[in-house]
Amino acid sequence: MAWYLATVALIYGSVEILIGRLREKEQVYKFSDMSDWLLPAMILLASLSGIAVHIFRYMESSLSAHISYFIHMVIVTPLLVIEIPFGKLAHVLYRPFAIYFLAVRQKAEQHSKTVEGNAA
């Protein structure tokens, strides 16, 4: 049951984002480029193709399930291999590391200044 809720949430969320980008009413959606459209569109396509695989499998339609699985893999592979690690979503992963290393560097600089101040 949780998988169905996750699928509905992914489809609803990605459709909302795409509609928001089409309407451009909110400030966050006013200046969109292609990379801003790519992630929600790929998530929507992956969700729809994944649910199609599930439906065809339970209908025991083997050929349709295999074809929809192939389409699903064609969509999901670039999403996981290219878009997430190298797209804008990577910022979610890399930014906390950058903030952490900046804080470590600042503390090291402060420590070296206090050591130099005490030595003089």
C-alpha cells in the first residue's frame, strides 16, 4: 500500500511543479531553464512507466509488461546516472559538505591566530 501512496505523491508533486512552471505565477517559477523542467518531467515519466509495469504484471500481460519495463529502464537509467548526480539536485548533496568544510577552515584559521597570538 505504501508504494501506491509514494507513486501518487511522486505523480502529484511532479505535475504540480510542471503546472507551476507553465503558469509562472510564483517567483520561484518565473525564470526556468531546461534543467529546471528536466527533473520533474523525468520523475513523472518514471512514475507513470513504473506503475504501468506494475499494472501489466498483475494483468498477466507479459509482452506489455516487458515493453513497459524496457521503457521504464530507458527513463530511470539517465535519471539516476546523469540527472541526479550531475544536475541541480546534486546541490542538495554537495552544499552541506561545502558548508561543513568552510566551518572547519574558519575554525582552523581562528585556532592558528590564537596560537600565533599566544606565541608572540
